[in-house]
Amino acid sequence: MMRTSECVIDLGALRHNLDRVRELRPQAKIMAMVKANAYGHGLIPVATTLASADALGVAFMEEAMQLRTAGVLTPIALLEGVFSPAELQVAAEQGFQIVIHHEQQLRWLLNANVRPLKVWVKVNTGMNRLGFRPEDLLKVWVALKHARQVGQLGLMTHLACADELRNNTTQAQLDTLARCQEEVQLNPCVEEISVANSAAILGWPQVQGDWVRPGLMLYGSSPLSEHSAASLGLQPVMSLRAAVMAVQPVKAGESVGYGGLWTAPQDQRVALINLGYGDGYPRTADASTKVAIAGRHYRLAGRVSMDMLAVDIGQDNVDLGAPVELWGKHIAVDEVAAGAATLAYELFCKVTARVPRRYLPGS
Ligand SMILES: *Cc1c(COP(=O)(O)O)cnc(C)c1O
């Protein structure tokens, strides 16, 4: 029997999801977010597939340099900006777009001798994480507007609650942003705005702007809890697969796995799958979490172990080596995430290095 766990990445689905962004926001430029190893999907193959985006968004310099080293020529934006004056030099040499979210980054830029960069000023409209407060924005904006280090200027903000369609935080953030635009007298002919993440692209048509910044939706997960990815026209990109490594008969009343959390309601079988939390499957997945074996849906039986997990197959029999999908085309990653009290963002990022990656070509 082969040990067959793998993480399959469907680059055709990735391309489809990029087209879906274009369909939803035909006027906008797209900054495709590929930070954190492209949400665990593999930075270089993903970036290469998304090369036709208007820019690729990464968190910081190391990720951007990996892209350049691999020969990816798409414009790149550093969403957390630079962490030192030396990095600013590199960013300018490489032509990276930078975000400025802090006074110190502003001073580094204004004191630097660099060729002009595209600079995004991040304004904190209510997320209260990164960014200048609205009352401090005008001063920053005026300083940058006339700075020789600035090629093009943009205004960026990030939404805290766009995944909740009935949360009025989003409208409050949009109102604050509108006041900021007015105060700095943003010139729409030469200065740009960027607001929308995946949730806003899909759920908030009133969130406008020159650039959108999709991440999660590109990977085929829904950021909106009331809407499945499929219903939003997204295709799953990652499939986490394994195989049946044993079938264990259990008698009614016997329990399975650590802590004996699951007890057989009848004389039956459980299937053991060669994949566990050591591979990135969430240990917190509850008994409602589905697993597909040879295309049929079952549920977990008991606690997920490091190297394996057990599945309640009732009276069914399954073949040793039968193909198992933990999430992907049959089982939506968002359902698994819900069963584990987390989000697909985290599941994607946590698939560990011991699971071999396999890429299906985009076309
Ligand atoms: C990660 C990130 C995004 C993308 O968010 P998704 O919810 O994955 O679409 C957009 N903007 C910023 C600033 C980010 O850090």
C-alpha cells in the first residue's frame, strides 16, 4: 500500500477565481494577495498563475524578494511597508509599492535618497490595527504629495467586519474614509484608493475604489458565513487528500481514539486515514466534520491524532487505499473550518511541510 497523503493545488481553479474577481469588479485594478506562501498554496506557482493581476500583495520584503528571485515580474506591493531604511532602498531599487502606516516609515521615506516609489498611505478607519488616525492624515498626505521620493500616491484602508453583512461597522468605516478623501482633497485623476478585501468584493458592492485586494476568494473559500463558495461562483483550489490505511471493526459501546471521545452506537467499522494534525488537519475538528471516502461522505469518529484520524463508516466497507478527501472538491474547506471553530485562512496556512504538494496546471 502506498502512503498517499497529498495537497493538490488546482491552478485552473485559481485562474477561474481571478476571473471571478474581474467579473465582479470590472473597473478595478487587482492586487492579488499572495502573502504567507499564497495562503499556504505555494508562493511561486500561485504568483506565476496570477501574473496577469495588476499587482501581487505580500506582507513584507522577504516574500517580495522570493517572487523577484523566481523571476516573477508582476508589480509587488509590501502591505506592511518597510522595516528599516535599508529595506526602503531595496524597495525603491526593485520598484515595489510600499504601504506607509506609521510615523517612523514616513520619516525614513522623507529622509531617503531614492527614486520615486508608489506609496500607499494607510488610514485607520476603525480596524485600529495599522494606519494613521484620520485626524493625522492631512499632515502625512501633504508631506507625501510633494515629496520627491513619491511617484504615485494612494489611500488605503482595511475593513474589520466586512465578512458580516449586517454589521454596520463597514458603513461607519466607509463614512470615515469619505471624510478623509474630502479632507485631503484626493485628486481622482492621479491618486488612487484601495479598500476591498474578498468579503467586500463579494458582499459590499458599495465599497468602491480603484484597486481591490482579494485574498481568500482567489483560493476558493467564502469569507461570508451565509454564502458557500460554490454559491459565490468560486472553485476550490486546494484539495487535501489521503487514503484509507486500515479498517477496524468495533462493537457497540466501544470507544475510539484518545480520550475515548467517540463511542460506537452499533457493531460497525471505522476507517483509519493516514493524515492527522501533524499534517495540518485541525485537532479541534468536531464530530460533525465530514470526510469523503471514495466520494461518499462520512463523519469523524473521535479525536484527530498526529498521524491519523478515524472515520465513522457505519456498516459500510471501504477498500484499503481508497482515496480520501479531507477538504477540496467534495468537502468544502469552509465546512471543515466551521467544524473546527476556525476559518479556511488558518486551515490553508497550516498544512505542514510533510504533505507533498502537487500542482495541476492552469490550462
Ligand atoms: C490579507 C489582506 C487582504 C486580503 O484579505 P482577504 O480577506 O483574504 O481577501 C487585503 N488587504 C490587506 C491589507 C490584507 O492584509
